Amino acid sequence: MKYIAHWIELNVLDDEDKSFEYMSIFARIEYKTIKRRMKQGKEAGAKKGMWTNGKPTFPYYYDKNTKSVLVDEGKRPIYRAIVEKHLSGINLGHIAIWLTDNKIPTLYNIKPDGRDKGWSNVTVQRLLLSEIHLGYITYGKTRTKRGQVESVPEDERIKVMGTHEKLKTQEEHDAIVERLVKNRLMNPNSRRNIFPLSGLLYCEKCGCRMQFRVGQSKKQGQYWSALCYHHYKDGSKCEQKGKVLDEEFFNALYERIINVDPNMLQEIELQGRGYNDTKTMIAVKEQELQKHKRALDKLHESYEKDIITKQVFMERKVVRTRQIQKLEEELQDLRKVVVDECNYPTVEQINERIRQFRGLWDVAVTSEEKHRALKKLVERIVYNREGNRVQLTVCYR
């Protein structure tokens, strides 16, 4: 009876397992059916010109009461300003800076902690190219195939005229596309503004690279200014104050670059002497290391010839091995120092680079030419402003 009862219990468990499997299959079929019906409903809605794509793009919003897409009147003038700025010749980067400076919230560019990361070139470009503002509803741009998301060809997408308000004309859209295509075909250095200090100016307060902005005034005309946009982890902004990069600024910078600080020259000379001293120390340590290695080889020979006992051999071997290991570690550290020190320029190299810089700067007319001249000589320029006093620290290549 014991064995029969055990067989019956196993049989019951098997029936439960089968029941669970059947339920899983039915649940999967039901899930796929619901998913297919939802997709069909979205496609049917899109064909009627209804919005079925989730949260609409800037400056639209979805009204649940009317089940339609409406224009946020507070954001309408901002969108129009973006279009007009781009068509007037202002590049994507400057539009992104303008939007970020005016604290215009983005739609998707949000950090995990909920803070807005600000506008980027890509965000502005996508907004300008969107056909939603032309009045179109497009559904099915992507699809998932075998777990991979792929783009759907345009002729397979659903694209109809929607019921929402248009915010740009076809002529404006064509002009935007033409300008973006033209910029894409141009050399990257030609289509973006290269300032004389691009990639060279760093903030002393936070250590981050500073950015540049183009401004326009009736008195000065077009001018550049350097600003630090860095935000710390707690959300606070770097307190560094910006500066208009006028002719007076560049004249002071030029004098600062060609007239090298005597203390810096003295430090460079000391670095050169230190480099030679380090190489001498390496040579001494290498000789000492070879001496200990030869002694260890002789120690093995003495043990093999029964000149010394095993105990004496082991004691002496431990001492020699420790000395060899210590010397190898010291040599490794010294060689790293040599690599770092050999990267420092000599006084002669700096004087020669200054001569080349002066020749290039004297004939430089465009921003690109001035930038090229500075890159020949300067590794970075550290900027700090306290009140009206600006301090620049030049680090030479």
C-alpha cells in the first residue's frame, strides 16, 4: 500500500504541472491577442489622423478631455524662435545654448535623478526636422524583429495629415532640410564656429573646459564671450564669471604667452636636470640588480655542488630574492618618472615654439588661423576671474 500511495501522489503532481503549463500557454496566447488588437487600434487611429504615439513633441501636448493634440501657447513663440533663428543662419549649438540659458525644459533629455540636462545639437535638429509641425501623423517608424529594433522603410509607414494645428510651412521645412544637408556635406571645421581658444580654455574653479558664445550688440557688433556651464553633482552651477573676448583680452593674452614667466623657465630647467638625475639613478639601480642576479645564480651553483647546505641556501635565497624584487619595483617607478619627465618641453623647445607662434599670429586673420597658431605652442590656458581681475595661466606644449 505504501508504494501505491506514493505512485498516486506523483501522478497528482504531474497533473498539476500540466495544468500550470496549459495556463501559461493560454496566457501567452491571450497576451499576444491583446497586443495585436492594441496595435491594430493604433494603426486605425493613425489612419484617421489621430495621435497614437504617446507624448507629443515640443510644443504640443495631449488633451485627455478632447483626445486631441493641442499647442501649448506658452511654448508656441519659443518654437517659432527656434525655426527663425535657424533659418537666419544661427547654428544648432548656439540655439541649444540659448534654450538652456533661458531654462526652457526639454521633453526627453532628463537625467536619472530627474534633472533636465539641457538642450543639445541633436535635440534641436530632431525638433526642426520633425514633420509633426507640418501637420503630419506618422506611425510605425520602427519595429521589433527577433528582439532587435529596426527602422521601417518610409513607404511601409503610416503617414497621413493629422487633425492638429500646423506650426511651420512646407517652404520653411524645405529650407531647414536644405540647410542641414548643406552643413552635413561641409567640412566639420568649416560648419562649426572655431574660436581662437576652442578646446584650450579651462576654468580654474572646477577644472572643466569652458564654452564660447556669439553675441550681437549695436555698439560692438558681433562679439565672443567665454562661459563655464559646469554643474556639480549636487546640481549647483560653477561660480566662475564669464568674460567678453575683446581685442584688449587677446592683446593681454598674446603678451602673456610670448613673455614666459622666469619662474616657469627656472622650473623647466630644474625638470631637465631632474630628468638627467633620474636616468643616472636608473643606470646605478640596473647595475645593482644585475649584481644580485649573478649572486643568486652562484648561490644555486654552490648548492648544486654541495658547497653549502640546503638550509643556508634557502636563507640566502630569500635575502637575494627580496633585494631583487625591491630593486625591480624601484626601477619600475623610476622609469615611469622618466616617461613623464621626457614629455616636458625644454627651454630651447619653448623658445623655438614661441618664435613659430609669433610668425603665425602676425599673419593670422581668421579665428581658425589664430586657433592654429595657439595650438602650436599652448597645451591649455587656465582662466579665473575675481571681480574685474582676470588671471590667465599658460601651460606650454
